[in-house]
Amino acid sequence: MLLVAIVDIAVSQEVHSPGDKVRLRFSLEADGTPVYQLSFKGKDVIRPSKLGFYLKNDKNSLLNDFTVVDTKTTSFDETWTPVWGEVNKIRNKYNELAVTLNQKESARQILIRFRLFDDGLGFRYEFPSQKNLAYFVIKEERTQFAMPGDITAFWIPGDYDTQEYDYTKSKLSEIRPLMAKSITANLSQTSFSPTGVQTSLMLKSNDGLYINLHEAAVINYPVMHLNLDDKNMVFESWLTPDAIGDKGYMQAPCTTPWRTVIISDDARDILASKMTYNLNEPSKISDVSWIKPTKYIGVWWEMITGKSTWAYTDEYPTVQLGITDYAKAKPNGRHGANNANVKKYIDFAALHGFDSVLVEGWNIGWEDWFGNSKDYVFDFVTPYPDFNVKELHAYAASKGVKLIMHHETSASTRNYERWIDTAYKFMKANGYDAVKSGYVGPILPRGENHYSQWTVNHYQYAIEKAAKYHIMVNAHEAARPTGIGRTWPNLIGNEAARGTEYQAFGGSKSNHVTVLPFTRLIGGPMDYTPGIFEMDISKINPGNKSHVNSTLANQLALYVTMYSPLQMAADLPENYNRFLDAFQFIKDVAVDWDDSKYLEAEPGDYITVARKAKGTGKWFVGNVNGETPRISNIGFDFLEPGKTYVATIYADAKNAHYKTNPQAYTIRKVIVNNKSKLAQLSAPGGGYAISIVEADKAQTKGLKKL
Ligand code: NOJ
Ligand code: CA
């Protein structure tokens, strides 16, 4: 009896977060298996869960037989300044427990580092330099997250190649039957297991805790998915395999990414959490003067909707004609990236004060890509005959507008790496300082996955290479972000989720945008490409019957609710010209912030946030609403006391509905101060947006108080 108690003391450690909200207990089981458990304000968050690794060709693996050789507890408190962000200062405050473990028989050491914040836990494995563990191959990581019962999850299927799914809200026990149904319904969907899901995974416990599982700083390691044991409600890490089924190739000294658990009893805290960034390294770019938050339009939606094409011709020049000289090919007459059309967009950007214009389909190769799957269909330097790089750059520059480069890599990572220096030099020589890259289709080399270690390293290589050239990166179809934008702030955007393009591919769930900030945006900004004003896509392309499941006011709110230093106004100029009064909000809204206040939040139902524009003192509010009409109640106590402001409120009209009446909105101007209160109706799939500007007497004349 006594002996057991002594052993228990020796192998069990407890550590609390600075404000004592979150508590972690680490211990070893009788056979030397490391175990942790976690609570928030005394409630179970993670029940006892095992830690370790299965190694390839290694009889011991790193699962058990451990003893604790050292534990260290330390505290840290620092405030840092992000290059761009929702706030201008971030506090990084935690208590740390570092446990060094020795595996007895193999004489190998690993260290597990736990950081306890008041909003959650981050922990990672570290492999110190040592004789008995130099090179090793991870067959699987065994990190468990034992859930406090059959709780609610917002999940998408485990997939090694895409996150472009609508979310399903269900109990954990319902994942298996619902996944089976959703995969049969859409054969393009896939999962490695009948209960495999992706992170960032948002959960809500039955006693009202909001729990988010994700990771931070995924560098030189595969993306972690989670596999649910739905008898015991235990998630276990499931790393993305490489082409031969291995997971991670490691060389000590090295570390894994951080595994994160963000927790609160108030959903707003999950959105406000900066834990993921805090677990990443400080910026490795010292001169950040060239990194600029950007608002842009693009020759894009017209291709996505099918009105025009990326390709110049409908023939496959290199295959069918045996030529690479596109000037000899027959133009299809619908090529979007032609000089006259691009100039039209540049004019529109200049007229309305946008920073940049993205142009896709400017370079040769699209016909070949659609026609076959060679690994080198694209170069990134040869324009189509009707796109004059120098002329368009000069034209844009004369109007104070930048062009954003587009590199569709066709997921041929090797080909992109062959071209990358040439392509980035070409960009700099032609005045481009931002690139949208894309990885559509199966990864080439064949058999690799979008989220495997090798491919993760490719995305990182491109980001770091771009930094050398002072190029900002917005990568689509890459691995979902994990806060790396702190270390490499030139990564100003990512897609890695179901973006607005799906509204033109058949539509997304009307509450999708009330989930994304709780899932995909936990790791960093998303290039969601909001701003669609024409919801009936057949009006743009009669052959496309898609409907955008959102009201126009909801589209405005997205500029505030979907935080990103890179924001697009995605619709066609002609659609904006029909609603210039509403378009004014998109023109006015900021893309970089001094402060953010989450006013209301419930995943799947609604989000309301107020943000203070960087350096101007203006405030912008956004509310997005799910399927059920709702009155949003907010106060304006974020405003400075004693000051008077004019608020312009862009809201759903009473009869608005995302399906039947999406363009019904009202705009009203009222006087507000920090005591004002608003009760505002949001329609199904609706919302509202407010711009708030300090005003003098003359500017408030004739306006009513809210
Ligand atoms: C998919 C991307 O999400 C989209 O934005 C892009 O236009 C196409 N790929 C073509 O590269
Ligand atoms: Ca995409």
C-alpha cells in the first residue's frame, strides 16, 4: 500500500495554468506508458490519455517502459507585436512542465513539453540528440484525446488531400453512420477510417465546455488527423502517410508539432484565443516593411462560375497540335485573362481604391492540364498571346494598382520547385509582390498526399523561398495553417477549407461561415473570397444553376467575421455597380486591426465581432447568422467613452432569406456612443455589417440616435 503511494508520487506531476483555470496531470501507468489528463475549472476536458509512438522496424517503439528522469516547471510571460493581426499586441503567458522520460530497455530518451495557458494546453514531443535514437521512422503517433463522453462535434471527413467540405454537426457516436452516408452521397469524398476526422476539430461538451483540438507549428512533419474509437470516445492521432505508407522521417534532435486543446465555457474565447500563434516561433523575417495587408479584386469569379475560361483555346496545343506556340492555336473567345478585360478590372480597382488585382489563367498550360496529367504542364513565366505582362504592369502601376500573380502548380510540386526561382524572379522583374498558388488534383510525384510530411515540406519551402524574394504567399489546397504566419508573416493567406468557390459549384451550407472561424481559422487567416452580390449564378453563366446560400448583408459581414489580412471582393464589377451603396462597406472596411472584440458566438449558429481598424480609430462590426432567424443584441461599450460616432448599419431587410430573397437589405445611418445598444434581426443565412466613424456636430446633423 505504502509502496504504491510512493511510486505514484514519483511519476505523477500536476501543473496549472497561470490563472489556475486549466490543470494538467501527467503520470506513468504501471507498465511505463505516459498518460495525461486535463480539466477546465474542475470539469473533465481530456480523460486519461496515452502518449507515444509506433516506430517502423523497431520492436520497442516509444510506447511504454518509460521512467521519469527529470521534470522541470517554468513560467513565461511576454507580449509581442504581430506583423498583421486581429490585435496589435499578443500576450503569451503560460506555465510549462517538461518531462524527460527514459525508456529502460532501449536506453532512449524523449521529452514531453506541456504548456498550460488559461485558454488551453499545447504539448509536443522532443527527441534530444542521443546514441540510441538518431534516425527513425514513425509508423504512427499514439497521442490520445479521451473525450468527456459522447459530446458534440463539428467535423469533416478524414482526407489526406482536401478540407473542402461542409461541416457536419453531430454527436461523436453519430460520426460513423453519418460519414458512411455522406461518403456514399458524394464519391469524391474519402476518409481513411469510418470515424476519421480532420482538425481543427470543434467540440462542445454536454456540460457546456467548448473544446478545440488542433496543432501548432506543423514543420517537417505530417498533418495530424484524428481517428475516433467510438466505443470509448477516444480520439487518437492519425498522421497523413507518404507514398509508401510511412508517416514521419525523423532525425534527432527534432520535435513534433504542438498538439493543442483550446478550452473555454464561453465560445467567444475560442475565437479570441491566440494560443496557436503563441506556440509558433517569432518572426524569422526581420525587415517586414514589404508585407502589406491587401484588399483585392480578381479576374477569377468569371472563371469559377464558368462564364469565361482559364485556358486560351479549347484545343490541347502540345498534344493535339504538336505545338507549344499558342499564337498558332485557335482562341476559344472566352479567355478571361485578356488585356482588355484585365484593364477593365484595373480601372475598377483604381476607381474604388483596391490595392490589387489577381489574374488567373494568364500563363500557358491550362489546356494541357485539362487534357492530361503530365507532371510538368505549367511553366510560370510564359503568358498567353493575349496577355501582355509588361503592358499590363505599366498600366496598373500608372493607376497605383498592383497585380497579384497566380501559380496553379497542378499539384506538381517537383515541377514547381524546378521553376520556383525563375518564377519568383520573373514576378519581381514585372512588379508582382504577391502570389496565389494552388495545388489542385493528386500530388505529383504520384502516391504522395497533400498533407504528408514531404508535401508539407514543399509548402514550407515555397514560403521561405518567397520570403527571400520579398513575396507574399496565399496558398490554396495546401495543408491547413497551424499558426506559421507568426514565424513567416509573408504567408498572408491560405485556403485549405471550403471557400466561396463552392457557392458556384452547387452551394455550401448556409451556416458554413458560422463554423469556419471555430475550425479552419484557428490556425490562421483564410482567403475565403467573400463579397458575392449576385446569388443566382445562372445570371452570370446560364449553364450554371448554382445558388449562393447567403444574403448580401451576410457577404458584407464576412469581411469582419472571417479575419484575414488578405481580403478579396470576389464578385464581378458589373454586379458591384448594381449595388454601389452596399459596396461602400467593402470599400471602407479595414484589413488590419488594432483590436477585436467577440460580442456573440455559438458555432453553427452565429458570430458577432467588432474590430478596430489599425491606426484610424474606426470600428467595424460583422454578424453572420445560421439557418434560424435571430435577433442579435450587442452593446457598443468597445467605443471610447465621451465620443460621438456615426454608425452605418447594413442589415438584412425583414423579409430577407438566403434562398428566396438574398438581396433584400437596408442601410441606415445613426448616432452611437459607448452606451448604445442594438437589437438587430438577422435572416436565415444572413447577418449585418456596421462601419463606425467618429463624428463632429456637422456630421451628425439630421441623424437619429440609435
Ligand atoms: C482552385 C482554387 O481554390 C481556385 O481559387 C483557383 O481559381 C483554381 N483552383 C484554379 O487554380
Ligand atoms: Ca480550392
